[in-house]
Amino acid sequence: MRSTTTLGARHLGDIPFGYWSTAQGGINSQHFFASLTNVLAVARPSFVVLPGWTFNDVTGNVHADRAAVDSFFARLLMAAETCVSHGAAPIFLTPFPRDPGAMVPAQIEPWRDMRTWILALREAAGIVIDATPILGHVSDGQLDGTFLPEYSDDQIHPNDLGHAAIADKLTPIIERLCGISSD
């Protein structure tokens, strides 16, 4: 939304910018990727920003473990393929951090792997924004899966400053995709 607002103001009268979000609190990737698929034909976007991870995918009672992350990645790739088939360029975000209580060993390694897998999509000409180090805390030389304090008020979601940091990276990519410049 923040990139859309910036782009709309920057290119007023040149090209319309709007956004449609299929995100809803507490739903898992099976549901939000299905919602995305349902709106693609109606919304007909030029691009789609795809999330890099969710804590809401669960195996049994365990959130975001290896099996859940593997399922998420398969759904992410299917969603990207669906975007392309509808004429929308997928833009991948690497995983956002989470609160320290959520990032225990069963979650941190799959979370780090997800980042690696998404970054590897660049080799296939995928558009990837590495959001993880923008928002995330580094401990002992590694991303520890938690937010930098200034980028989240609840340690679960980015705050306004966190969203602005991602928008700063996203906005020029959208401009290139749309064939416009920031001049």
C-alpha cells in the first residue's frame, strides 16, 4: 500500500496505481493464495507482491515448522506461476521476521531455508526483494528471525517505519516494471 501511495502521487495523471490485498489476519497460505488466484482475473494487475513466509501455516499444532514451510513454498511457486499466466509479474519478498517466542529451532532453520530458496529465484530471472535483512536482527553474524525494534511495535508485523523501508526497495522495481522513471 505504501508503494502504491508513493507511486500514485509521483505519477499522478500518467498511470493509475491501486492495490488489492488478499491478506487477512490469521489465515494460512492455502487460503490467501487461493484468494489471490480468485481475484487475478478480476483485478488484472501488472504485478503481484508475494509474501516470503507465514507463521500461520501449521503442521498439527506446530506453526511454521519444516513441513509447513515446504507446503508454503510449493504454494508460493504455484501462485507465482498463476500470476504469470494472468499477465502479472510476481515480486517475491524474502521472509519477514517474527517475535522471539515464535522463532525457536523448529521455525528458525526452515525460515532461513525459505529465504535461501527465494533468493535462488533470482537465478531464474525472478524479481526478489530481500526484506529479511532490512527488517531483521543479526545475532552472531546470522539473521536470528526477529525484528529490529524500530521496525515493529508488536514484533509480529512491520510498523509504519518497517513498511516504509520495504516500500523504499519496492517502489523503484515497480517503476521499472511499468516502464516509468522516478524523474
